[in-house]
Amino acid sequence: SQYGILLFLPDGPDIATIVHSANEYPPGANITLSCVADSNPAAQFTWLHNGQPVSNSATFSIIASLSDAGTYTCTASNSFTGLTHTATKNIIIYAPLSKPTIVTSNITAVETKDFSLTCQATGQIHAYQWFINGVAPAGSRIQLSPDRRTLTLSRLTRRDNKGPYECEIRNPFYSNRSDTFTLDVAYGPDIATIDHISDQFTTGINVTLSCVADSNPPAQFTWLQNGKSVNNSASFSIITSLNHIGNYTCIATNSFTGLTRTANKTLMIYAPLSKPTIVTSNNTAVETKDFSMTCNATGQIHAYQWFINGVAPDGRRIQLSPDRRTLTLSSLTRFDNKGPFVCEIENPLFRNRSDPFPLNVTYGPDIATIVRSAGVYPTGVNITLSCVADSNPPAQFTWLQNGQSVSNSAIFSVISSLNHAGTYTCIASNSFTGMTRTATKNIIIYGEYLDWATNFVLGFLFPWYERNRHKIFCLVP
């Protein structure tokens, strides 16, 4: 027949497909979404955004904003076949990234300890990256967390790279970097040292004590004198006096590391020494006895020294005490060196000497001797008796006549009479040595004989007829 029959066979839709397009966009970008599905008749399309219809055409466009992110679903349907197919696509919209900040694990980076830096940021971050002096970190003691967000420096040293350190965040469209962070490693204090100064000073001078110790931040210093706090700075000065003698301790501390170091110095302050005096063991130096001289002094005395005639003492009869303060002469003799003796005291900065002391050895008296004189005298003549005895000091003399004291001098004189006949004893004594020596002499006095005396002597046997004088001598024992 001239008329044909057109057979209409509805079909589809087949698989719905969203035409190739990107999944990620920045805000403001033009996004066009197209959906295709083979269908007879042509499929009807519906677009859903996160489940909400947004378009009823196969293709639609939007200007991207953050609210446009989400899941887009294309639904292709055929009302004749009653078939429906869908396709989905996730769209991500990236906003610009805000600047990250570096947050540290501890307030202070301390030598020998671990220290971590964390890149703190919000937003759509796909990756973290670190830079040290603009270069990616490397080294056996540098560790990154799996997400590279945290950088850890293990066992810090003061020589570690101070940076600057930066962290960077990125996503497909944006990146941003933190402000720089400079690593400041706290360390020390190392060994504390007191600047070299002398240990010994005279009174009245300015002395400065200074303590140093390598530390970051700089160490805090405390000075102790004999355990008591005297200053809180690295250096301090004093005008020396004897009150400043003692042990000085410098304490260096670092509150960040918790470490403390100390250094010690002992100061000796010396005042001028007053003149010493020589004190003797006895008031008098006596022959045959020991005699000691002691150097009497006060002050900061380190040593004693003796001089005899300006020369150090020597001899087997000269003994010094262990501290050399006392000099002893044993078994004195009158011939010993009379000196002068001088004692000297000294310390590292001063010395002084005593006044000279002359040794005066007392001795005797030795044998007393009556100086040669006659033993027989007539009456009426001058008799002089003299006694000598070697002695120091000079002996004291006493004369006895027949046991009765008649004089207290070495020499005495009389005009002879019969009363002066008898035994004369010279006593020489020395009150310092306690010694006494004697000498004796018999004196005979002859008187004139008178005849009347004979009558008297004979008991008046013969009367006086004449007063005739006759010279006779009467022996008086």
C-alpha cells in the first residue's frame, strides 16, 4: 500500500553520565554541569544539590560559592518506559587559606631536650610543609609527624639551626605561610668562673669580684660570703676590712633550664702588724740555767723569726719552739752572745720587728778574795780591808768582825785599836743568782804596855810609887 506503518518503540534512558568536568573550584569560578543519557524519547533531566532540586535541564551553570559545594545528582527519566537512571558528582569549593601560626610544645627550647613546633591552621588544608631558612628540613634529629603538621627537634643543642622556621599550608588553589619563628635554645649556665684576682689584700683597698658563666638567657647571680647572701649581681665591689675575710661563693642560675653552677674563692685581708715585744721566762738570765724569750704579738701572724746580731740563731744550745715563737738558751754562760736579740713577725703582706733585747747573764759571785793586806797592826794606824768577787751584777758585800756585822761595802777602814783585833769575814752575795761567797782574814792588834797597866793586870800586886812609863807589847790573841 502506499501508506507505511511507523512503529514507535520507546527505549531508555540508558546509563546517565555527567559530562567530564572538574570536581574542585575556587569561589567565583563558572561551573557548568551537563548530564547525558541515551533515551527514546529524549530523557527528562532533574538536577539535585545535596538532595534539593536545582535544575530541570540537562545542563546548568552556576558561579561557584562555598555554598555550592556538595553532591550533585543528575536524574534522567523516560515517562514512556518508566525508567530512571542517575549519576552523581561531588563538587568541592575551596576558600582562601588564612595564615597559619606556629605553636611550640614548650614555652622555652631547652638544650638536651626535645622541642616540637606545630603548624596551627584552619580551613581546607590538603598539605603542610616546613621550611628552615627557606629550605625543606633535613637531618637525623629532625622528625615530622605523619601529616607533616608537627616538626620535632630531638636533643636540642645550642648550635642547632636557629632558622627562621616557617610552616606552609596548601590546597589545590591556595597556599599560605606562617610568620617566621626563630629558635632560641636556652642553655647553661656552664661552669661558673670568678675572674682571676689575688687571694690576698691589705685593708682599705677597693676589690671587685666578678663572676661569669656562659648561659642563655644570661645567668642570674648571687654572691655569698661565708654562706650569707651579700649581692645579687655578677660583679660587686668592697673596700677591704678584716670583716671581709672568708669564703665567697658565686651562684649562677638559669630559671629556664633549671641549672645552677657555683664557683668559690677565699679572700684573706691583712692589716698591718703591730710591733712585737720580747717577753722572758724569768726576770733575770742566770748562768747555768735555761732562759727563754717569747715573741709576744697579736694579729694575723703566719711566721716568727729570730735574729741574734742580725743573723738567724744557730748553735746546739739554742732551741726554737715548733712555731718558732719561743727561743730558749740552755745552760747559760757569761760568755753567751749578748745580742741584741730581735724577733720578727710576718704574714704574706706585712712584717714587723721588736725592739732589740740585749742578753745580760747574771753570774757569781765567784771566789771572794780579800785584797792583800797585813795581818798584824799596832794600835792607832789606818786599816783598810777590801774584798773582791767577780759577779754580775756587782756583788753586795757584808763584813763581819768576829761574827758581828761591821760594814756593808766592799771596802771599809778603821783606826786600829785593840778592839779591832779578831777574825774578819767578807761575805759577797748576788741576789739575782742567789749565790754567796766568803773570805776570812785574822787581824792582830798590838797595843803599848804601861807600868801602871801592869799593876792593874797583875791585880794591883804592886803599888804605884812612880809613874814611870815603859814600853811593852802585849800579845792579844
